[in-house]
Amino acid sequence: MNVLSAIGETLVLIGAFFYVLSALGLIRMPDVYNRMQTATKSATLGSLGVLTGVGLWAVGDGLSWAWLTKSIVIALFLLLTNPIAAHALIRAAYKSGIPLWEGSVVDKYREHIEAKEKASEGGGEE
């Protein structure tokens, strides 16, 4: 067994662990906002681990270096797009009126919107 294969297998296992955490987060979290946050972070880390691990595993088994290059490019794409997509989905859910969990104590977005409305009302009178 090659060192790169061993590192790749380890990264795949770590990625699979993060996928399990993502599934647990979907089950355990109380509302859509917490679920999206948990699922996005752990699924992104899981994807990074699995994709990078598969690339290293393929190189360690004597396949082309193109495997590693392609998997790293895909991993970087996911790293950049997953948080943006999650933000857009959560913001759409908030604007469509899906309520926060009743145990939530802070709503910074509502505070931001109210401050923005106050500033626009105060600015129009002058």
C-alpha cells in the first residue's frame, strides 16, 4: 500500500464521518435555519474530504494525476458555492415568513431590517 493511498483512504473516512454528522444535524436541529447551517457546513467538509481523498487514493494506486487535479477543482467549486447557495436558501426562507424556532433568542437579521427602515424613515423627513 502506498502512502498516498493510505492518506486518501483516511480522508475518505473523515469525509464520510462529516456526512454522518450532516445527517444527524438534519434530524436533531429544531428549525429550517439551524438544519441548513448544520447540513451545509458538515456536508461541505465531507465533500472536501471525500473528493480530495479519492484524488489522492487514485494517484496512490498508480492512476493519472488528472484524478487529483479534477477532484481538487470540484472540491474548490463546492467550497465556494455551497455556502453561497445555503445563504440564498436561508434568506429566501426568512423572507417568505418561515418562523424561527421558539427557543431562538436573537434575530440579527430582523434587527438589521428594522434599523435600515428607521434610517430610511428618518432620512426622508429631512
